Amino acid sequence: MSKIGILHLSDIHISERNSEEVARLLTNLNCDVDLMCQSEKIKIQAICLTGDLINSGSEYIPSFSTFERVFLMPVLNKLNL
């Protein structure tokens, strides 16, 4: 039986002010995902994002653009999704 890989991420809380910190955390996430995929012999096939993606609703447009640029697109590209 083959395994289905689902990456569940929650409460990213990204904003313009913490985008550099989130980018550093993304580096650690990439290492963890690589190790897990190798040790469990799985490929991530889906991402489940829950909780707060951005830090403030009043800064919705710039914060979501930052989330997409700094976090989401690098994760999707890394996983070939």
C-alpha cells in the first residue's frame, strides 16, 4: 500500500514585519520535510493550511501578497505542486 503525503501547516501569521523570520522558518521546514519524505519514503501530494495565514485582517492585501511570495510559492515550488 502506498502512503499519501499531506503537509499540514497552521497559524503562519505572516506580515510585512515578520517576513524575514518566516523565510528563515521556511528553510527549517524544507529540511524537516526532506528528512521526513526520505525516512518515510513518501511524496507530499497535498498541503492543508489552517488557522491564521496572515497576522492582521486590516493589512489583508499586503500581508496576503507577502504570504504568497515569501511562503506559499516557495513551498509549492519545493514540493512540485
